[in-house]
Amino acid sequence: MYLLGSIIILQGGCTMKKIVALVVSLALLLSVQTAALAHSGRTDANGGHNCSEKSKQKGLCTGYHYHNSGTTNSGSKSTSTKSSSTSTTKNASTKSSANSKKTTSKKGYATVDITLIVNGSIVPLDQKAVIVNETVLIPLKNMFDALGATLEWDQSTKKITAYKGDTTVELTVDSTAARKQDKALTLQAKPIVINGYTMVPARFAAESFDAVVEWDSQSSTITITTP
């Protein structure tokens, strides 16, 4: 009101330019006062604050709002970057795990820690057991010795012959063809040689001599009981 009074008093003797200048000054002052009413100037750690009741009544603002949008955007950007980083790490971890599994399958088999028990006694294995086509293969000599069978090896044909009582079993390295007595059989996994040890299907070898085979997947244990 002080400025309004000044304008009225000066109208008689001031030029039009001075009047215009005073009007502009008044407009700027009112603009600053309005902004001051809407915002107290106090902000929280996030760069914003709640509107006062007077500001809400005058329609200057409606609630909590920011004065520094840059902070908010920066936080959003940081969150996005962190999320992207986490996703990348997870994908890398998953990819590494998949590659690790493939390492053991390049040769067509995966080594496993198997415990072999025959008639209540643990049989030490000269070579770690392997899995081929979901079939456990263990060292030929360890298996047939534990079963009490006699072995013969034909180097020229790579044929294995095992005898026990009246039973004769024949297997051939790198072949799924097998025989028990005069009956031809087909193996699920062929015998193979690993580190100089001939590996044969454990269940087939044991059941060929009428032994009972039990597999405990929890402890990875093969239990064989001979007749």
C-alpha cells in the first residue's frame, strides 16, 4: 500500500515514463511476495517440502513438492544404474555356471563321487566313477573282483569276458553290444577307457551275475548284494 500511495501522489508531477517504471517495480515486488507465500524456502534432505495451509487455501500449491528436480532425477538415474549393474552381474553369474557344467560334458561323461558297497564292504575305486547316458560306470576290475568273477581281456578285439560259476558275460569297449551266455544284449552306455581304466556299467555287471543292486541318490551310494 505504501507504493500505491506513492503512485497516486506522484501522478500530478511525474512523467509517463516514471509512472510506467513504478508500475513495473510494483509488479515485480508482488511476484516475489507471492513466491514467498507459496514457498517458505525451507526444504528437507530431498530438496522439497510441504505447502503451508495458507498456500493451499490460496491455490499456490497442493502438498509436498520439490524445488530441486535435479536431485530427484539423479536419484532415479542412480537407481536405474544400480539395477542394470545387478542384472548384468546376475546374467554373468548364470552364464559362468552354464559354462562350468559344459566343461564336464565335452568328453561325453561327467565324473561323480560314488561309494560302492558290495556285501557290506566298501570297495575302493581306482578311477572316479562317471555318468554316461544316465548310467553309472565304474572300473571293470574293481567291480568284477568284488563280485568274485574271473576276467579275460582280448587286446585285439577289446573284448572283456567275465566268468563266475556257470555264468559267462561278454562286453566290448566302445560298443553297446553285450552277451550273457548265448543271449545278445544292448547296453544303455558302452564301456569306455578313462586314464587307462576300463569302465563298465555297474548295474549291468552286477545283475549279470544275479546280484541285487540298490542306488541311493542322496548319498550317491551303490549297494550290491550277491546271491
